[in-house]
Amino acid sequence: MDYAFAIQPAAFTRFDEESELIEQCKEWGLVSEKATKAKAFFYKGNSLNVACHIVGLVDPMTAVIELDTKQLHCIHPSYLKEMQAANYSQRGAALAEDASATDELEAAEPEAKPAKATKAAKAEVSSEDGQAAPVEKAPAKEKTKKEKAPKLELPEEKVKMKATVTEFTTVPNNFSDTDDEVIIYEAVSILDPALDIGTAWSSHSATLKKLELAVGDTVTFECKIVAKKLSKHPVPYKINNPGKMQKVAE
């Protein structure tokens, strides 16, 4: 029997490979930086305790999980992280669940908007046509910064790109006690179709560390690029899960 509370995404990015899932889970603080395999997660809202799988994301603040009924459900990553605790409070979860289940708005592909810690405890994300989609969120007081609308029409699929490493730095992670290591790039461009991006950033993952990149290195790679500003830096775009990265001799 299907769950009435499930918030079905109208559109989302599915993880094609386990490596993509692991990298995103690291960014959300759902697995450790040393993790090499995906772990099992449990959904404990609505008086349930069932195994679930993370299958994709709507945006950086909205994970998509598959429940035991094969239904897809939108949930805030930090809420899912809370559910993994052995002492997770069902009473707090029920308040958030009851509110989000009553929202019948049709979901569309969204951008993250600032979360409000209300009794309804739900986050809304805006879509291209102005509609809003509900996301299940824990009743928390944490705030997120409002993101500006993207200035470029970015492709949704993976593309081949070129960029030059300009800086290595760290930024705070709201879902972890440790800062995230990141790389900032300049002269970023999509090769086909040709499109200049400018500056962008990516996580400095264990995979990228093996390449021993240095400031000034020019690299090519395949990735999905999204409009997501780097915290405390004027860098508006993020390179998601870069693969097949190679240094270019120039």
C-alpha cells in the first residue's frame, strides 16, 4: 500500500553511478569522507522505521529517496541524517510529517529557497514556472542563504568542460563538524556546446586528490554544472562530481 505522505518529485537528477551517490552523500554529511561504498539508510518518519535508498536529488538541499513501497519521496538531507540516530524522536518527526503531507502543490524542478523553522517544518523550493514544491524537512532552526537565479542557461545533462585551477580552500559544512575542502577554478567553459562559465568550484574529493592538482593546472573533465554559490566566496557555479579529469599541457 502506498504512503499518503510521500512527496513525489516532478523532476530530479538520478544518480547513474554509485560514485556519484557517495560523493553527494559526503557533501551532505551522510557518510564519512573515507567512505567508498554506499550505506543503508532508514526512514523513521510517520511512525515508520523502514529501509530506504537515496536515488537522486532535486537540488543541493533536496534528496530523493525510494521507500520500501518503491515510491519516491523528497526529503531534506539533514532530516534524513537525524533519522539515522538511534535516539531519533518520533514526536518531533510527526509534527513535520503531518504538515508536509497536507501540501498538495505539484512539484517542478526547483531551486533552493531559504528554509523557515515553522511549526509546519517544510521547505519550499521555487521552480522555473513559478510553482512551488514541498520538501520534507525536520523542525530545525538552521538558516540557509537565499540563492540568486542563475544567469546562464545551464545544460541538465553531463557535459565536457575545461577549467584552470586557481585556489584550494575550505568552507563550513552545515551538516558536519569538519570543513569541506574545495577547489576554485577560473576560465571555466563548456566545450560542446561552447559556453563560457567564468568561475566555478568543486569538492576536493579523494579522487581528485590522487591527481595532485596544483594552482595553474588546466584540466578537462565531464560533469554536471549547477548554479550554486560557494559559501563566503563570489563563485556562482558548482561542478558536480567531475569525472575523467585529465591535465592539459599548455
